[in-house]
Amino acid sequence: QVQLVESGGGLVQAGGSLRLSCEASGRTFSNYAMGWFRQAPGKEREFVAGISRSGSTTAYADAMKGRFTISRDNAKNMVTLQMNRLKPEDTAVYYCAANTVLTTRASLYAHWGQGTQVTVSS
């Protein structure tokens, strides 16, 4: 079992930046690919970005390419999501998740954090 705790959410104006962090504990962090997902009110949870166990491979949803950057530090058991040029439509609860392989499918992630709210004002 791996436990995940997100932090770094908040309120930001459109065009601004936020940096989300997800700290893992429990099982060996480097055994897990990590993903960031988000869920807005009334919408399904959607894939944002993911990173492989070593960090050598990353994946992004099209709407986030060029604006968001995912990275990880296996020595610190941490994955981060740098979000730039934020838009009001980025408003959602953001979750980090762990899985043995990198995938964009939320249903395949067995371990989830509690989420952190990101609100982008226009």
C-alpha cells in the first residue's frame, strides 16, 4: 500500500501559476508510475499528466501540453505538477495517483490521494 498526500492547491488569477506536490509514503515510490488527474463539479475525473517510474517518460492531456510539467524525485518520494498559464477551466480538484505502469486510465490506478482544490479566477 502507498499513501499519497497532495498539497499546493489554492486560488490564482487566470494566467498565473501553481505548483502541486504529492508526497508518497509506504511502499517503494520508484515502483510506481504516477499520474495527476482532476475533477471539476459535475464532470468526470480526467487525466492531466503522468510520469513513468524512472521519470524518463511523461504523458500529458492535449489541453495541458505546453502549460503543465510533471516531474518526480524518487529520493524524496515526491511528484510535482507545475501549472503555468492557468485558465478558469483548469478549476478542479486535482488528485495524484499511483499505479505500477504509466496509463491515462483513471480506473487502473489503485492508489489515490485526497485531492487538492485549484481555483482559477477570470
